[in-house]
Amino acid sequence: MVLVDATLGDEDSVVKDFTVTDHTLQTQPVVRLVGYTWPFNVFKVCKQFGPSRFNLTLSNFHDYQANTAAQIFFFEANILKSRSTVVLSDTNYATVYADGNSAKYACIEKDTTTDICMDYYTDSYYTPTFIRKPVLVVNNRVQAVHRDMKCNEYDDNSEEGVFYKIGYYRDDVLGIPNIVIDNP
């Protein structure tokens, strides 16, 4: 099973138009949509990714009590890359956004690299031909999936980037019918 952002569309478009590239650069077609829970689609692919499965035990997720060194993993063309970043604490997220959503969103420091959005997000903010879904990794574990990079017309980050915390949506994912998860 693969967990992806729900903005991909309906079941037909997910199965027909979406492929998954794993860390070994093997692409796999989507077999079927298993279920949906905002903000994720969960779908099945033909081959298992790696020797172990993603554990959804709540204690394995980052607690966001302090700003912490992190990595963003993304594909640029067919090359898996990463960038160092800092994931902000829930308190600092609340200071930046003041939207009351620090429990469900992770926030990374603003990256001022020129054209940063074109490096790991999309080829055009206004008329994209693709959108990548980077993941946020803290302590060697995927913690969150891309939500919004806040790109401007110059392909620069205008604000701190935001990611959906997987741990926040854990119970929703576990509640999807026909899903089998090891070590929930």
C-alpha cells in the first residue's frame, strides 16, 4: 500500500495516470485505489517497497517539541535527492501561521535558494506540467508528506513550507476498510 496526497483525483485517474518510483528508481503502476481519507489516497502497487513496511505505531512519529534537523526527499527527473532543512516545533509553527493547525501540519524553515520550487516541487507555479510530492524525514523516518511549498512567481519560497503530518492522520488511515497495516 502507498499513501499519497488526496488531491490526485478520482479512482480512475489515480489508477490510470499515476505511477510510483521507489528508492531504487523502479517505477510501479497503481493497481487499485484501496481507500480515501482526507488528505490521503491509499492505493495498492504490485511490488513491496524495500524489505520492511512502514510502521504506524504512534510512538515512532516525531513529537515536534523542538526545532529539529530534517531532510526533504524528492525526485528531480529520475534522480532521488535530498535537501537538509529544519522542521519547526509546533510552537514555532503556531507563531509563523497562527492558524491553529500545528497538530496536523509540519512546517519547515523558509528556503531562500534561488528557484528552489523548481528544484523539488514543480516546473511552473502557474502552469505546471508536473507536481512532485516530497516527503519530510526526521530521524531517518518519513514523518510528513508535502502540502504546500508557498512558491511565488519567481519559483522561490515566499514562506515556510508545509507538510501533512502522517501521525496526525494515523487513525483515519487505519480506519480505511480493506487496509492491512503491520504494527499499528
